[in-house]
Amino acid sequence: MKKTDIKSLTLHELEQALTGLGMPAYRARQVFLWLYRKHAVDFDAMTNLSKPYRSLLAQHFDIRSLRLTGEKRGRDLTTKYQFMLDDGSAIESVLIPMGRWHTLCVSTQVGCALGCKFCLTGVKGFRRQLRVQEITGQLDAVVAADPQVSISHIVFMGMGEPFANYDNTLKAIGVLTSEYGYQYSQRRITVSTAGMVPQIRQFIDESKAHLAVSINALYDDTRSSLMPINEKYPLRDLIGALKDYHRKRKSWITFEYVMIKNVNDGIAHAIQLAKLLKEFPFKVNLIPFNSHQGADYERPDDAKVRVFQEYLLGHGIACMVRTTHGEEIDAACGQLGCVGDEATRPVPLPPVGVREGVHGH
Ligand code: SF4
């Protein structure tokens, strides 16, 4: 019998599955606690379940985890992890230190079909969607590799477009925020999109997590040249959806703006950005382009970045130049893509058994 990956089920789905097997629904909550709070990797560890229930679970489900295959640490302690999935695909996550805490940047797809020109993942193309467990499992695997880390924030900004894997992204957020799961506040979770308008509208109604948009240009021709998705959902449609997001959520939006030399780093772009976005609150992260193997673009001059930032600040726009974390280990924005693997330090698999006391948030 083909077993179900139990960590790819939401609490509601698990309740339904267990009642279908003749178990009371509340047992699903107990199983969730074992999986996500006590980090059980074996049904036998779930000692408040009777033996017959444990063997029933073992007959129908398995508990999968990601296999850590590499780890690279930068000078600022930003760490890139590489994981092998059970079909041999590789994905990456990036752990970014923020004082005492850490932000974990997770992947949602193997590759990406959107083909943004400045992004290594996009250049390498799409292979498949990640299952729920393969998204949340990045958190478990990172903490297993380094039990000292306290992951306070999770950003869906790794490999892939989260809204192109919408259902699993929302289910993963459900597991991360469940009171029987990881117990993260929705406010500590950010989903970043390249601008998939129908899914942004769905997200407004279905999630309370924070939204970030990879905007990168406020002229359609420039944006389309960088991000083919703009042909399908041009700026007018995107901005319309974001205004609705703000109207309904009463929440600000983060714009990621990758600055590329002589493409979108001129003052005209800053003026357009300030003009078009003045109607709702947002903050802008300016990210000077991180070069990667095969990239056609260059990083802008520091002076131009400063002028751009000062223009936005001068017009009352919250704007910061994001420190480039992990550039030398190819872990910075747009550099993920499972390249340079030969330089990645192989690490032993995490120990099996029950892991206690994982993240603090
Ligand atoms: S920037 Fe994001 S959406 Fe665009 S190709 Fe890269 S991973 Fe995909």
C-alpha cells in the first residue's frame, strides 16, 4: 500500500484521514503536536497513542524529512543549505541572522517557470512543485543541522514563485501557524510574489500573512524585459490588486526592487516609483543586483543607489538598501539555483529519533 506523507496534510485533512480510519478526530491534534512540537520522526515515539493506533498510523502514513546535502556559511554568518528530495531534486534555503534571531528564506518549487531575467532560479527553468512537507521540512532540517538557531521569521522568497504553488504554500502557512503546529504568528511570515494577480486577490481573502512584491520597475516595458510575467499581468492590473489588498487588509506592502545598472537604476525610475505608489502605504527594499554565473546584468554604482534611495526618502517613502547577505556564497537574492554544489560542504545526516526544543519565536 502506498503510504501518505503525513506532514503534507493540514490539521483538517489529518482529522478527516484519521476519522476515515476509525480514530477520533482529536487524535489528529495529538499527532500534530508530536510531529511539529516534539519533532517525532517515528510513530512509536507517540506514547500517548495506543499501540494499535500507532501501528494503524504506520500502516497508512510515513514521516518524511529532507536530506541535508550541503551547507555554506558566509562572512556575515548567512548560511545556505542544500537539500536532496526523495526524487533526487535539489532545493536550497537561506538562513539570515538578524541579531539574536534568524529569518529563514524557504523555497516553494524546484526551479521556477516565470523566468525572471535577473534570477538564477528562473534561468534554470521549472522542474516541479514542492509538497507541503518539503516546504515546512526546510525549517526542521535547518534546526536539526544547527539546534542553536532561533528562527523568528519565515519568508517565502527562495527558489520558485510561491503563488504558482498556491495551495501548498497556503497549506504550509497553515501548518506553520497552527496552534498544534509550529505556532508562528502570521505577522512573522512573508510571501513574496513576482506579481501573480489572481493569486494575490485570493491571498487577500485567504491568508493573514504579510505580502511582498518583487516590483523592479514601474514602466511596463522595463518590467516586461526583466519579468515576463508582466506581459500577462501588467502594472495597472498588479497595482489595482495591491490597492485592494491595502483597502481590505489595512496593511502595508513591501516592494522588493532589484537595482540593475543602466536598466532601472536611473532617477526617472525613482520618480515613477514614488508617483505610482503614493496612494497606499508601502516600504521599498532596494537590492543592488547580485551577479551570478551567466548573468547579463551588472550591479549599479553605489552612488546611483544612494541618489535613488535619497529621492524616495525625500518623498516620504520608507526605503532601505538591503544589505546583501550571503553574496559570496551565492545565497543572496536571485542567486539560488543549486549551482556551485561541488563547493558545498557535505554534512552528515541529522540524528534520527525524537528532537526536543527546536525553534524559539
Ligand atoms: S525571481 Fe522569483 S518568480 Fe522570478 S524566476 Fe526567480 S524564483 Fe521565479
